Amino acid sequence: MRLAELSARSGVSTATIKYYLREGLLHPGRRVTATQADYDEGHLRRLRLVRALIQVGRIPVNSAREVLAALQDEHMDRHQRLGTATWALPHGPEPDETDPATEAARRTADELMDRLGWRCGGTSGRPPAAPAYGMLVTAIAALSQLGYPCATEDLEPYARAAQRIAVSDLDLVERYGTPDEQVEAAVALTVLYEPVLLSLRRLAEAEESRHRFGGE
């Protein structure tokens, strides 16, 4: 297909495609003239992935390039490739190490990781901490400062629920056949399903409140 068809089928403008080509995010097409090239289904699949990374995931171009490089790294297994993509997503603020509440929050987060048997936290001896670990520490510190419950036993039910959701997440990712498609799905579903989770939680809270406190 020519560039115009690639644009039409992908929903990405020709100017954006040319930008991705210049930045090395999309491999060049087969040159047919000095000014024209042909593109194939591989370009279309890779373009969908690049769009998911940059437009949906809001991942910077340099980070997107690292994700794409990871896909080509035969030394990385599927877990590492998916992790490279989801770790590149924007995350919340890092813990404020000058805040006395941060140290206590990190101890709580580590205790929770140990109780769950999760290895993605920051305790010494574990693999490098996932960016979401820092978000968790920041959130626990904020809860503590405002006097809201945030002990390990308060957080564990949320973590167990998240564990069940993770199974559904990965089940969805595994519906896709190629590594490119799975990384695209991991990024897009992480970003696009978070509003679904938030809305369902609020609807469930409203329903539970109706059952507990309503007059019906």
C-alpha cells in the first residue's frame, strides 16, 4: 500500500507517519521511486503499536523507541517486554524523600508486598521496583498524613482485588497473537481500562451504600 492508504487504514495522518519514519519508530517502506514507497501489513501493525505508545499511553518518543527495541531483543522474555512497555507509561509523583511520612509509608508498602508474595516492590533483594511502587508509597504517605486508614490490613483487600483484575488483564492481552499486538494491548488496555475500573468502583460503592443505608 502507498502512504495515503496506510494513513487511511491506520487513522494516523501522513504527516505523523512521516514523523515516525524520521524518528526511526517505523521502518522504511520498500522504495518504488525517488519519492514513493510501498508499505505492508507489518507497517500497519507497527503503526498501531506506535500510536498506542505515544498517543494513548503518552509515552515520550525516546521511551517508545526503547519499547520497540525491547521487542527485537531476543534475550527478553514476554514478561520483560510487556514490563518495558507498561513501565514506560507516565506515573504519578515519586515519593518525597524529605517527608518523614515517606519512610513509614515505604515500610507499609514493603510489608504488603511481602504478605502478597509480590516481587515488584522496593525492598532490598527484590528486582528493581516498578514505577507503580513509588505511586503506592506516595499514596500511603498522603493517607497517613490526613489520618485515614492505611495499615497493611487496610490495604490488603484492595491488593487482593487488584490481583484478580490482573488475571483478567493478562487474559485479554493473551487474546492477541503477535508480540507487537500484545505490547500494544498491554499499553492500551492499561490506559483505557483505568477509567472503567474507576467508574465501576464508584458504581459499586453507590450500590453497596444503597443496600446498607438506603430506605429500600
